Amino acid sequence: MPYFKDADDVYDLLGGLFRQGREHADLAPKVAASKILIQFQYREPEAVITINARNPQEPPFDVILGPTDIKPDVVMSMKADVAHEFWLGKVNLLTALARRQIVAQGPVSVAIKLVPVLGPAFSLYRQLLEQKGRPA
Amino acid sequence: MSGWHGRYLEVDLGGGRVQARAWPETWGEHFGGGSGLGAWLVWSELGAALPHQDPLDASSPLVFFTGPLTGSGLPGTARSVVCALSPLTGIWGEANAGGNFGPVLKAAGWDGILIRGRAARPCWIEVGDGGAVMHPADDLWGRDTYETTAVVLDRALRGALAAVACIGPAGERRAPLAAIIHNRGHAFGRTGMGAVMGSKNLKAIAVGGRTLPPAASPALLREVRARMLGKIREHIVTQSLSFAGTASSIDLSSLSGDLPVRNWTRPGWEGAEAINATSYESILVGRESCFACPVGCKRRVRTERAEGPGPEYETLAALGSLLEVADLGAIAHANEICNRAGLDTISLGGTIAMATELDEAGLLPAGMMGSLRLRWGDAAAMVEAVRQAAAGEGLGRWLAQGTRRLAAALPDDEAIRDAAVHVKGLEVPMHDPRVNHGMALAYATSYRGACHVSELNYFLEQGAASMPVLVPGEPLPGPSGEGKAALLAAAQDFTGLACNCLLFCYFVLVALDETDVCQAVEAVTGRPATVAGLRETGERVWMLKRLINTARGVTRRDDLLPARLLRAFDEGPVAGSSPEPESMLIEFYRLRGLDEEGRPRAETLARLGLPMAGAR
């Protein structure tokens, strides 16, 4: 059974994670400094989240929920359930990319530069689930 | 005999004799090439003397060998290997390196070189298609590897494609951590092969030539090459290596708990970002490739105190995170000191970490330390410790001998024994087995001591590499011992053969599978190659090295991991994870056909066509 009920549920939790990241003392400046423009495309259910740290309207970075005309540098595609497991720290990024559970389109440099922000984001996601009374 | 010349050079440094030796095609079938042939030559050369042979005695052989694919132009086949009894561990020793030494040695018309004896005076050898010539090296003795390489390249084989492998002052002093350095940035790093070369008064080997043996099937070779290149372009590991070099692993290792910190006692370290791929850009000036490699994972750096080949992942961790040194400039400097002196950065980093822990605890005698004070995170002290090891001064004299000898020189104390993190005398490389428990078994049972590149277990276990015939299905959970003995045995056989005998680059192999390897062998040698056949060859080679180690006294009590690596952390990415190598070891011995003491059973040796222990 999929973890997320529908796209709104994805936006609430995964979108919520990125939005809370904007306030995070450690995470926010690192994402801003990366100047990254990355889009996450989810399946089952379908949803799209874009992070714009290149030229944000609301620094440190914009979190855009749903389709957008902005052209990302890199697109990461995966099942929404894989994303959930990933942000819980249960998915090895290298393995997921090698086995194409997560498919990256665009320069691998972007994915590499994002890795240092993952540690704090894992903790943030667990806190978010707890706040919303959702199981891990 | 496609892929080979069918001959190697035999150099007797004591008598000043050089002879061409033909070797039979059956050796290639039985031992694959590379360190498989090296092991057979060392075994045969030493005969009954093997159990008690001093690795640094003049009569101990030193073997350089290529693989059948070396020089074929296939991606990831630039490597060559050096083999001998190890002066660091006392057991089987081997180290392989990329660059172009292997392809050029083969282009000189030779598959390998066997060196025995000791020259009366320092010498270097010039190898071409006519054989080898010995030259005096009195004026090179004492020079570092960068200077030596430049001088020898200038003198040798003028006008011909040439490559040099040489030792620095550490090898001349026969320091057990001494490496052989090829063209400045490629290290035959582990197990003290530089000390063996130094014990022979052999400063350098220069090779040059232009005659590579033709492949049996050029059409199949082109097809295999094209497919390999496609896979290498697509695979995340080779993409990352291409983009950011091996430093690209720092963040992922830190995230997973793989990166060792403070002599393996901490589950994480905030300083990792100071030595990661992004930080590396601040010292980066260029990238380099080995012969015919599309990946190009090598990096050139420039800092105030270093210019040339940059530190790689293992060095960044060994001289960085392991010591909590968050100073990339200092690590680059220390790396260059090691390269110039010819020292293994992994083992030296491990030994400095041990010394730092003991010095912090007041367990190192003042007479040993001199004025040096080692503290966690002290970059200047780390560089000074490396400098002393390179110069053979002060504490450095001990550091260049490794953790086991340093511990043996100190009072018998539990804290001292615990801080010496090695297996069979070889310092543990920079991947924490608490993340993937199969690595605990891999370290415990590798024929050269704690080693992460004896086979591809590291990438296979986490599922980043795929060998669908040998390892079908989904990756096994990392922090568990279940199924890991079978995985490791398969990895040791097939990927061990691929990495150490066929001499595929470890990183390129990550992107390939069994079919690629088999077809590469067929294309070059013309011999049909099956997964089962190559696996059996790999098993034979592993068992031969085990046989050598058994003759050197290795038993089950040596197939152990340092207690420190079996203690679970309370926090961090692998909190609560503790490998249980004993249960894995029992299953491993059964699968391998070893007895309860870890010795090859007679029926196992007979099945593999190997000689009985003690019979030659």
C-alpha cells in the first residue's frame, strides 16, 4: 500500500520538508549557496516539486509545488514511496541511483553537491512526520 | 597466445644476469594473469624456503606482472601488479596501480619481470624489447620519487614511450610501509612492496616499447569496448568519479557512516565538508587519466606547499577524517610528502591515528615522541608526523613500520592493542564494516590483510555494482551477516580474478557485469570464457594465496577483525550495528573448502589442481 494518499499528501509532507528546510539554520544556507535548480518528479501518486536556489523570489530558495515552466538543471525521478524511504535515511543514494530506483537527468555534479544537506534533512523529515502524527 | 607475449624477464641483480623466460599458456588458463601468475612464480621460486623466508632477503623474489587485457585498449585495463612476500605483514603481499606502466611494459615485449638477488650497489633497470640493462643509481639514491622519475625518464629509452616505477627514501630504508610510485601519482601502495625493491638496491625500473600483442578478435574487441564505454558513461559511480574524482565519495561515506573518524571511535564528523568534492575544487588544477581510460578519476592540485597529483578518497580519509584534520591544504601537502618518499598513505594514516590516540592518553613514551605532540584535528602535527615518517626521523621511524610493530614496541596494554587497527598487520582501509557487515568478513579473510580492493565486495554488497549471474536478486541488508559469506566467496573468485589477475580497474568494473568480463577475455585471448570457468580460476588463485599464507603460519586466529570495529556506536547512521564475523567465518570456511583452522583441505587443493601444502 502506498504511503501517500494522493498528490496533496505528497505536497504536504515532502513539500513541507523542503519548506521547513528554508528555515533550517544549517540546511538553508547550504542549499542557497549551491545555486541549485532541481526538480523532483514523483510517481504513484504523481507530483512535482521544484527547488529554485538559482534566482529565488523568496530567499534562501523557492519551493514550487506542482508543474512549473521553470527549466531545472537536474531532474530526479522516483516513486513517491522511494522518496519517503529516502528521506527517512533508509535508501542508499548510490545504490538507488545505480539500480535506477532514482533516475537522475542532468549533471551528476548537482546531485553530489546536494549530499551534504541530506543529513540534517533526514532529521527534519522525521520531526515533520512526528508533528503531523504520521508513522515513519 | 593472444593477449600475451608468452615471456617474462628474469633479472638476477646479484649476478647481473638478465634472461628471457618463456611461460606456458596453461599458466594463463590456471592463474589468469597478474597476481595469479605472480603468486605461482613466488610459490615456485621459494620452494621449501617459503615458511621461513625473510621478505627482505636477497633471495626473495619481486614480481611485476601485467594481465591478459593490459594494453588492449579496453577501458580500465591499464593496471599492473607487484607481488612479493610482504615485509609489513609477513604474508602474501601485492599491490596494483594504474597509469601506463603495465601497458608500456607489455609494449616493451614482456608480460612481466621477475627480480631476485641484491645488487652490490644501487641500480636502476632499463627494460626494452631487447631485454634489460642495469645502470648504476648511486646518484639517484636518496632522491625522492618525483626527482627520480624525471631523471630516469630523461636517461631512459630516448624517443620511446616510457614509464617509470621507483622507490623513494622510505623504500631505500626498507620501511615496511614503503610503496613503489609510478609516474609520480600512481602508487603500488600497500603491503610494503617498496621495501622489497629497496632491499634489492633497486631504485627504479624504466620500461619502453611500442609492440603490443594483437587481440585474437579485433571485431569482438571493438564491440565489447563500445558496450563498456556506454555503461561507463551511464553508471552513477563512474560518472561521479569522472566529475569529481574519488573525493566524490566523502559525502556519501560520511552520510552512511562509512567514513572512519578519530581512529574508528566516532560515528560522524562535522569536518567532512572541509575535505569533500566541493571543497576540493579550491585546490584543483586539472584531471588525469590512466592509459585508455574514459573516466579520468585522477586529480592534479596546487596549494602553497603541494603541486601535482592530489589526494584521493583513501588519503583524504586516512590523513583527514581518521585524525579529524579538516584542512585540505595540509592533507594535500602530506600526500605529496608520501608520494615523494614512497609511503602508503592508508597505513601511515592508520598508524598516525593510533599514535595520536595514545599520545592524547599519555601512553607514548617521551623518548619515542621527541618534541612532537599529536592531537586530534591538529593539521600541523599531522604533517610533521608524515614528514618524520618520510625522513625516518623521531617518531616517524616507528610510524613507518605500521600499527602492529608500533604496538609491539610499547608495553603490553589493552588500550594500546585496541588502538592498533589492523588485520594481519595491514591497516584497515577507510570503509567502516559496521555499515556493511560483509566488509568485516572481507577484511578478515583477504589474503593480504585488511583490504577493500581484493574483490568488489564493497560495491556488490551495497548494490551499487551488479553481477547478476553470481549475485542475483536485490542487495542484501548492509548491517547483517546473512548471506554475506556466499556473496564474498563469489566476489573473491570472480571479481578478485577480474581486479587482480585480469587487472581491471576496480572503479571501471563497478559499471560492468560478468558478460562484459567474459567477452573481454574472449576478444583478447581467443579462449572461450565462461562465468563458471573464470570463477574457478579466481578460486584457484585465492586458494594459492591462502596456501602461501598457510605456509607462513596464518590460521583461523588471524582471520579476525580488530575488536574496535565490532563495537556498535550509540548514535549516528549505523547506531547499534555490530558485525559478527565468527558466524560468517564458519560459513565462509565451509563454502571455501577450508578446515576449521582455516587451512585449505586436501580435497579442495586437488579439485583446483593445486599442490598439496609442503609438496612442490
